[in-house]
Amino acid sequence: MYDALIADLTGSKGTIRSLINQELPLLRDHLLRLDAESRRDRFNGYADEGFIDRYAMKCGGDGTIIVAFFGEDGSVHAAAELHQPDLSTDSLPEIAFSVEAHLRRKGIGSILFRQLMEVARSLGYENLRITTGAQNQAMRALANKFGAHLTFRQGESTGTIDLNQEAPQADAAAIEIPAGAASALIDFNQACWSLFLRMSGLGRAA
């Protein structure tokens, strides 16, 4: 997917596709390769190896969908994450991005952003939330490019993207949602219905 464009942008071969659960160690390795500043920007604070181990494991069980750039060596060198909303009424799906230093300012982030928006549309989402450290200029610029209006609060920049205003890409190839993520999404939807039924009194035992 986008192989010719990626080769033109980066000078090397690579591909973009979704990450399956068995490949989560590749996400972990990618996040560990980020330099200290990039890792701080990604997590808006200190993130040591133990934190990243736990984070990658958590992504495998909570329905997070990861669209990644794979280099010729088979490693993940950039990733876009779609995190499912929690059970609160005003919660939105949240997106996050990380790109290793040698691929920055080459358009990989924009390709990942577009693909993640298409995945979100396919799941029926209308809005996405993006949160980044106030010092993360690259992420703020990318978010603004796709229509996010960021506000600053308590050291973070937060904004939303209206997927109805951002036109779908007619030539965008579909990203397959991994079975593990799809299963977690079903569990999430079932949890939402269970919570609704309990709150309305319909879920009580007879």
C-alpha cells in the first residue's frame, strides 16, 4: 500500500498496514527506538522501558487499532493508533502518532493520519480526539492540517477532528481491521449496552 509513494518520499521501500496482536513487540521496539524528546512528546511525559512494555501489552487487549509503517527490515518505524472511547457519555475515540527521526518531515505521518481517519469512518465514528504535549510542534502542525482546533490546558494541547468535514480519500486503500481488535470492539459495545441496561433498570434479574 502506497509503496511507490513511500519509496519516493523516503528513498527506501516500505509498506503501511494494520498491526496484528502477534506483532505488538514490533510496536514496543519502535517506541523504545524513539529518542528521549520524541518519547516525551508521544506520551507527554517520562516513559521508561517498563512503561512501554505495559503500554504495548495494553494495546493488545483494549481494541486499539494500529496502522504502522513497516520498513524493508520488517520493523515498525512509524505508527498511528486509534484508541476506543471509554464508557463515559462524552468520551471520544483518541488518536496518537509516533515517527522515528529518520522518517520525519517526509510525509509518512500524513499518510498514516489519512489512513487512520478512514478506519475511524469505517467504524462509524464522527469525531476523533487528539491530545499532545504543548511542546510537540510537529504533531500540532499535523493535527491542524487535518482540521483539528487545538486548545492549551495544563501542559497539553487537545482538540477534535470532525470526520464529516474532512472528505474521505477516494483513492485510499482499505486498511483491514485485525480480528483481535474487532473482537475487543464487540466486547466494548457489549459493555456499553450492559451499562445502559443497568442504569435504566432493564438489566436487573427478575
